[in-house]
Amino acid sequence: MFSRLFKKQPKSPSPEYETSWRSIDWREDKEKLLTTINNFKPGNSEVNTLRILMHGPQGAGKSSFFNSVDSVFQGRNTTRAQAHAVETDRSFTVTFNPNSPITEEDPKYNKKPILKDKIHCLVAVIAADTVSMQSHDVFKQLRDVREKARDLCIPQVIIMTKVDEICPLVKEDLTTIYRSKKIKQKMEECSVNLGVPLNCIFPVKNYHQERTTDTTIDILILDALQNIIYFANDHVEDEVDSE
């Protein structure tokens, strides 16, 4: 009787966790992903390079994501796209000027672009720690761009950065990212506000303060990049089918 009373009870699962909704092999997937991406060739002979347009609010991590992708392939930290080291009221990344949009009279405007000149995938970058605080105007601007891309049948992806800033468990162990209720909640907020399905939203951690590369960070970035490449390639292959 006493042995039953004092028997150690199984530890209840953390309320922050739920069953994993996306599967990644953290021990083996990096080399597989690197090989797949390095060997990839567009499925349309008219296109040598897939063109990706990245946009998003200031401070979301666009430059940092670009640098993080480059760091994965270089095997060391790089800063080819310079990013602000501190929060400011302006973006360090050069983006389109909404007050002076390009017109057909602009000498750089391409009136008759062929497939290789067009955008093949639209990528919105949004910071997980500011999703709930974004203004209606920001989401409207993102939706407006999304709708233009939709009309052109361009696939769309969301990169959700700074995931470690909203979940202490993920900050401690990044491999729990696909079990975190907080991360999934932020992904669902993005989905609702922008109309992008969950399977097109990829949570990542950019390189920021790390001095060396990290396998788990690399895998998340490579997984997102591989899917962007696949979506872009689907688009260029569909263009062949529609001709």
C-alpha cells in the first residue's frame, strides 16, 4: 500500500508543448538539404536562375535572413547584406519606394519581360515577436502585394523570424520549435492576417549574436530555402504547361 502511495508519478507534459506537427531529422537532414539544394536545377530550360522577391516590415529580419542563408553555405558568419545592429525607426534594407512607384516610362521598366526576368516566388519576412503588434496598415500593405502576386499566379511563402524571442523553451532548445504552442499560435496569426496557409509558413532563427554556425539553425534555414525553391520551380514549370 505504501509503495503505491509513494511511487514516483510520471511527469506531466509541459503545457507549452504539443504533438509535433512538422518532422525534421535534426541529426541527418543538414547534409541531405545541402546536397539537394546545391544540385538543384530549374525544371524549365528558359530559366537559369530562380528569382525570389523578399519583402516585409522594417526590422523583420530580411537582411539577416539573407545573411543567414549565405552563412549556411559558407560555413561561417557573413554580412553581405548589412543589417542594423540596433533597433531604429528606419530600415537598413533598400526597398521599393511607395511614394514614387515605377512607371512604364521609367528607362528601367521592362515592358515585355520573359519568364527568366519575372519573379518566381514572393517571400514575406515577419518577426514572430511583433506579429501581434503589427498595425492594420502593415498587414494591408503585405496583403496588397500578396494579391498582386496572386493575380500573376506567383507562389507565396512567409519566413517567420525571431522565434526564440517568443518562446523560452525554443530559446533553450531550438529543436522543440515544431512542438511549441506559442510558435504555432504566431504562425496561425500570420495565416489569418495574410491568407497564407500554414504549410507555407516557415519559422526560423536568423544568425544574430552567434560567432559560429549551428546545425539546428542551419537546418531550419535550409528547410525554408528548399521549399521556396520548390515553390518557385513549380511556378516556372507551370508556365511551360500553360504555353
